[in-house]
Amino acid sequence: MTSPRFGLAVAASLMAMSTAGAASAQATSERPALLNQLVECRSLTESGARLDCYDRATEALDAAERQGEVVVVDRAQVSETRRQLFGFDLPSMPSFITRGETEERLDAIETTLVRASQAGDGKWTFRLANGSTWSQIDSGRVRFRNREGEAVRIRRAALGSYQMVFDGSRAVRVRRQ
């Protein structure tokens, strides 16, 4: 048996997102039906009925989450996902992720170099510790210490482009691969 506090904690502290094929507008503007069922249990005044309702609703939500029909994410996971996706040309986060607050814009990331290699055309490809790969898109010469652990900063630049800076180097225009 699941305690009613568990159900309230799930509803209050986590966001649930349905991935079971609901229409896009519904998924971004309404709560999933399973979460609504859980919240509606609060309206029951008789303790036994309310507890039974919470037990059924939390079991259904838990089962749906285990089967991948509902995905539960917290703000920290959303923030980490934004960091991992930095540099990809994606639409803004859907409203279910930013509900009640403005979307934080990530303007730069800092990480370290794992490996850099130069292609035949003289342009570089950079593999970074955060798992991302970036390719040089300008034709300028790059001067940096090509060794693992070198500090790297990538920032947004004009017109949707990005610039990578190594300690003491000029900015290199790059694109996320």
C-alpha cells in the first residue's frame, strides 16, 4: 500500500509528462490524466475513501512511469538537459517544463578538452569532456595547447553562431556536431 504523502510528494515536487502519443497541444498545456486523478483524491472528505483513491492513483502513476508512458523530471534534470543540448538548434523548451517561470537562457558552457584533431582542410574538430563534439567553421588559424584537460569556454555569438575560446586563444567560430 502506498502512503498518501507519497502521492502528494510526487504531485507537488515533480512534473509529469505524458509520452504515450497524446496530441502535442494537450501534452504541453494540460496535466496528464494520471496526475489529475491523483490530485482529485484531495477532494474526497472521508479518510478511507481518500486513502483508497490515493493508493489507486499512485499505483497507476507508478506503473505508467515504470512502463515509460509517463516521464517524471525535476528542475535539476531539466537544467542538466539544457546544458547537454547547448549548441544544438532546437525549439525552446515546451511549456510543461517551464510552467510558472521564464525559460532560463544558457549563454555559455565551460568544460575541458578531451581530444582535438585537424582535418585535411586545416579545420579542427574538438571533443569535449561533457560529451559534445564541435567543428571549426571559420577559416582562421587556431592556436591552443592541444592536450587533454585544457579549459574550454563556448559562448553564444551573433546570428545563432557559437565561439570557442581556449585560455589565451582567439575565439574560434564552431558548430555543434
